[in-house]
Amino acid sequence: MDLSVKRAQGMADAQLAAAESGIPLPGTEKVLSPETRNGATLGVTALLLWLFGSLLMGSALVLIFLWAAIDGRGPARWLAWYALVSTCLGLGGLLGATVAKSMSDLEALKDTYLTSLGTHQIRANRAGCDRGEEDEAVPQ
């Protein structure tokens, strides 16, 4: 296995152990939550699932209102058009708010991750690394 891959796996294992133990990240006061896995939290995953479900159900509702408005079925044609327009505007606003919140959550997650990476010392890639010798830390 490549040396850089081994180091990356070691860093990921160390971050996971720190998250499970509640130790703050070096250089910050932030503690990774225990649900952090593979760079995404369960909250972001749940938000994306909720977004997909809302989009699926909302599109079905819009199609029902569109069918009622075009075919003239329902209580009144103008009421069907009003329901269609208000549903589309409401779902558009909900989608916009959800996307904005998920983008801010992902930005905060990225900042936390980059802060944790910035506190690690970068190791020099010397020719001795290939022969199994320890490499020295490069001062930052």
C-alpha cells in the first residue's frame, strides 16, 4: 500500500477516535460529534433524505393540481390554478431555505475539517521513506 494512503488512513482513524472520545481537535475548541463518518454527518444525510422525500411528494401534489386546473375538474378552475401557483411558490421557498441551510452546514463541516488538517505537521517526502526509515517533520 502506498505510504500516503497509509498516512491518510491513520489520520482518519485518529480523527474517528478523537470524535468517539470527545477530545477537541488540535488548535480548536471544537469536538467532532460521534456521528461523524466519512466526512458527512448524519444530520446532513437526514437533511438530504428529507429534501428528496419532500421533492417527490411535492411534485406529485403539483401534478395533481395541474391536472385539476387543465381538465377543469375540482371545485373551480380558478381555485385549481391558485392552488397550483401557491403550492409551487411554497415548495420553491422551502427548497431554497433547505438548500441554503444544507450549504451552510456543509461549509461549517468543511471549515472544521480543514482546521483539523491545518494542525497536523506535514512530513517530508525523502528518499529514505521508501526504505522504511522514519521521515522528519517539516516545520511550518
